[in-house]
Amino acid sequence: MNTKRKKKVDKPVEKTLSHYEIDVGLATKLGTIVTRAGSHLTVKTFPDGHQELEWNDEVLAKEVRDAIASVESK
């Protein structure tokens, strides 16, 4: 009985870029500040790679209150 082993083919490793890596790349390439705004947090990425976080405390507090209320109502 003749059996052959299948050769293992290495699959290319896929790398998913983080938001930070994407934003730093854009900021560096464009030479400008890249802003990513969420509901309660805004992140500014500068061409040199540093970031500034701006929190919206009122929206964050409301989201926390809503989450607590939804759990307590169950």
C-alpha cells in the first residue's frame, strides 16, 4: 500500500491593522491630525504618533446609567 503524505502549504499570515496603526499611517502620510470620534470619546492622532483623548463625560455617564437601568429592570 502506497500512501503519500500531503505537503503542508503555509498560508500567508494575515495582519489586521489596529485603528491606531491606520490613524498614525494616515496622519504621517497626510501630515495632519486624524480625528476619530465616537459617542463619548474622541481620539486625535498626530503625525508623530502621539494621541490625545477627549472624553464627553455627560454622554458617558448617560450610557452608564442606561446600562445599569437595563440590567436592574430584568
